[in-house]
Amino acid sequence: MNIEMTPIEKMYWDAAKEKIPSLRPQEWIGKFRVDFLILDKACIIELDGHEYHKTREQRKHDASRERFLEKNGYQVIRFTGNEIYNDVEMCVKETIQIINVKPRSACEIKSSKKICYHMQRVIELLLYKHCAIDYRDGLYLKLEIDYFDPLSIELVEENIISIAHSYTEFGELIYDLRIEFLISNVDGNDGWIPYSYSSPGVFHPLIRLIGSEIVVLNELMLKDVASFSESWAKNLLSNGWLENAKVARKNQP
């Protein structure tokens, strides 16, 4: 197939073409060219090479493009460049899971006790204390307290918020613990659902958002991470983060 691909597109294509027979690279849908289309599933795969370097306008364009595709009946699955480079086979496996698993609503997720209300409340209190509580693109807050690794709160996408403890080693930022949460509508209010879990050398995607529906990738791990998150939130309170933490850095547009 004589198509010029980016390195991450080629990696994904080489890993997926035999496992997903109806996969087609660089197809046009209306005025948009998509990275990959799974013909018989009306599913689009988008690969983001430098997600953290995108401008606000580029993010708005991506959101507009995604709404157009979803309105026209296409399911959109996104992977970052890091996900492809770190484990392209897992990305392909995840794609196959998503196109074959029945999505669920946030309310169904709620009934299985995977909404992290306590973590949400603690982080909102920290945001309220140190900066305006507004989940807008670009929000970043780094807090420090004696005897603990710094705590960072970052809105990495419009509806994905990251909570992490990190440290620097040989000039490189290392996440000792990081959980991303999907900010989803549950009974008319925001509810935080664990989206991914990572620690040094480990990354576990837990759910994917397809339109307004949620695909659970690992039911048992999602439950365990949700339970752990609630315990982590209690530890943040008991260790004095709300009373004693100092702002090391913050950024809010």
C-alpha cells in the first residue's frame, strides 16, 4: 500500500492490519481526513503525536472535528503517541476490545461503585483554596508539603483531569503515582471515573469514552483503582494537604 504515514501511523498499521481486516489508513470522511477507519464498524482511530504541545485553537479544531464525525455515526478512538510508542500491541488489543464491547452509561458505572466522589471533593477543595475552581483547558496546580512528593492537578483534556505524585530524577519528571479521571455527567452532576492508572514502568488504561458512552477495558482493575483513589483522598486529608500545602506552580487561563 503506497501511502505516506507518520512513524506512529506506520507502527499502528503494521501491528493492526492483520488483526483488523477492515482497517483502512487515511480515509476521507466529508472534509476531514482520518488516520484510520474500520469500515465494518464505522469506527475511526486517531493518533495524537504531540497532544501536550497543541494550541488551544488546535484543540478546538479537534473537538469540532470529533463532534462532526460522531454526529455522522462514527465512533472515535484516540491514542497518544506515547501510548503507541510504549505498547502498540496493547493499543491494538484495546481497539479490538472497544469495537466488540457494549458501551455503558455513567449511571450504570455509578451503580457498580466506580465513581470517586471523595477524591473529587478533596481535589475541588484544594482547587477552591488555591485558585478558581474551573475545569478549563490549561488548568495546572502543583502543591508541595514537607515529607511528601509534590502533588499535581492538571486538566489534560476537556473532560480528563490528572492527579499525581511526582519527583525529579536526573532531570526527568517521574510519576510515582498518577490517576487520570474522566469528568462525566452522573444524574445531572459531575462524577469522576478512573480513566487510567500509571506508576513507574506501568500504565493501565481503564475506560474509553465513545460519544457519551463508556467502554470499560478492565472491570476488576477499574474497581480496585476506584477504591484506591478514595483511600488516597482520605490520606491527602489526614496528611494535612488541605491545611499546609503550598503552591509551587499554578497556571490557569
